[in-house]
Amino acid sequence: MAITNDRDAPLAAAADATIDTAAGEELAVPATKTVTAQMAAFALLAEAVASGPAPWDDAAWETLPGAIAETLA
């Protein structure tokens, strides 16, 4: 499983399955968009394959955009 911002990346080609975050091109050295999108993808993947309930609920997901906007303000 590869989680990548570029579906044509060598990592994606080597993986059996790929999640393409499509976060867009990074314009600076710190890959903030890519890292944030990958963390969200990891959380969604963990929720999907978990054997029990996830430690968060739909309400927690709904607060995420506002929390990110507040952090970046």
C-alpha cells in the first residue's frame, strides 16, 4: 500500500495498491499539503481496516477543516 501525492511516483508503481491524495504540486520545501493529506489518508485507512471501532467518530471528522483553518490562520 502506497499513499502518495503522485500516482506516477516510483513508490506507487512498486506498490500493490495506491491511495493518491491529489494534494497538488508543492511550491516550497516543506511539503505541508502532502504530509497533511497523507496523514488524513492514513487515518481513513486505519479506520477502514480496524478490527474494532475507531477512536474518533463522524463528529470529530467534521471539526477537522475548522481546526486546520484555525491553525493556519
